[in-house]
Amino acid sequence: MQYVALGRTGLQVSRLCLGTMNFGSWASEPDSHAILDRALDEGVNFIDTADAYGGKEHKGRTEEIIGRWIAQGGRRDRIVLATKVHGQMGPGPNDGGLSAYHIRRACDESLRRLQTDHIDIYQMHHIRREVPWEEIWQAMETLVRQGKVVYVGSSNFAAWDIATANQTATRRGFLGLVSEQSKYSLACRHVELEVLPCCRAYGVGLIPYSPLGAGILGGVLEKPKDGRRAENGVRRKVERLREPIQAYEDLCHELGEAPANVALAWLLAQPGVAAPIIGPRTLDQLTGALRAIDLRLGEEALRRLDAIWPGPGGSAPEAYAW
């Protein structure tokens, strides 16, 4: 396994982050624990979850599954544990969002479910613009002082949000955001306009989620029999993008590599990317994803991938102005 500093911090995380959104829904608890064990054995030390994961009827289930795995012993000090706050966790008006009231309560609940005394990276799952940054940072600073949180990250933030958050944190003498989770893949490159350049400028490590473009970069033309790629919405998207998908899979065949691994390897080659999030439902999927760490794409392959899945043309404003 390879490791990289997360943004401007000294924290070393594995180049692949184990996403757990499938735990408790698509993957049973025993299967989830087996995936966690294998990932740790392979050197994957970065585990990402969220308080709202587990399904509409059992929000928090994923954290509970991870907590029971941690409670088996010998694991907590070997992992970098990240979770998120923002989701609506109950019927009350203060059971979601980013108020200081909810952040404090949500952190304590996540700690209880995860059976740990601290969260290494506490991420805001989405922006909540009506909440002032002074309130958010006051709550996060308190959690850091209490030892419940080590670093703070974000997810689904615009470049403006990242810049504003970190400028406000600097004025308060606080470290601010160290990571950002954004949707990013060969098939979805809009973050290259402003989010990725902003992250690089502020020393924020980018953690791409949905690196396979919701499955369309995973060898989707061979119709899957189960999993998310079999859903009707995904199939309609595949039909709409059949031409580039076919060209992509043909190139992967020429390279002798699985499409999913090529997609991950491409992300790993992008400056500013810390660790793409993989979300395996099975041990075989995890094993396959690990191949991407050692896969190096040549200049010709990168050029052809860029032609098949063109990005916005670089960063703003040059991408759309003189």
C-alpha cells in the first residue's frame, strides 16, 4: 500500500479510502467485517462513513457495524476514522444541519455508535449556508479541545465555501478544513473548474467519491445481474452514454486492465487527489480495487482517456474565457 499526507497535514492516509455506505444495506454485517479485516490487512488505513448511512429505516446502522468491528480490539489505533455530520437523524427541527447544537449532539452519538473516544476526521456532509461560520467553527473548536475530533473536513462544498470556511478559520487561529469529498471521476469532471484548484491552493486533500461514475466506468456493458449497476436509472444512463462507454471499455481491453481499475488509476494520477473512495460490497470487489494502486497509465493512455471523457478544459476562468 502507498500512503500520502492528507492535504497540508502530517496525517498519512492510504491512497485508497474504504467507503462504507454499502455496509448494512448491500453488505451484511459479517461481510462488512470481512471487508474491513481484509482492507486493514492490505494496508488500507483510511475508513470513511457517515452518521446517516444505514438506510432510511435505520440511520446510524453503518456506524454501529463499524463500532462493533472496532470493539473486537486491536484496530482503532491502526485506522484513520472519518465520519460526517449534517444528515437529518430524527424528526425534530434540530436533528440535522450544522448548528452548534446539532454538531455537538451528533458527534456524541457518532462516538457512541462507533465505540470510540475520538473521530479522526469529522466532515460536514453538505454546506448549510444559513449557519454562520463563526457558529460552526466555535462548535468544531470545542470538539477539538475536548479531544473528540482531530481534524475537520467537508463534503459537497463549492470552491467558494471551502475558501470562506478556511479564511474564517484562519482569522480564528484554527486549522480549518483539511479535506473535501467531492464527486469526481472520468465521467464527472466539473470539480476541475474550481473545487480542485481551490483545494490545492488551500492545502485541502481531495477525496473523490463515486470514482466509477455510479458504475458506468466499471465494465457496465456486460449487463450486471445484481448491484446498483442493474438499476433502471443506471441502465438508462448507460444507453445515453453508450458511445463513450464502449470506447472506454475498448481502451481498457487494449490495456489488459479492468475498467474499474483504470478509472481509479486515472484519479490517483490527478494532482491534489489524496485517496479515492472505494465502496466494495464483496471481498472480490475490494481485491480488484487494490490493483489500481500499482497501475501506471502512460501518456498515450491518459491522452486517449481525456479524449473519450473530456473535462471542462482546465481550471476557471481559463477553461471558458480568453
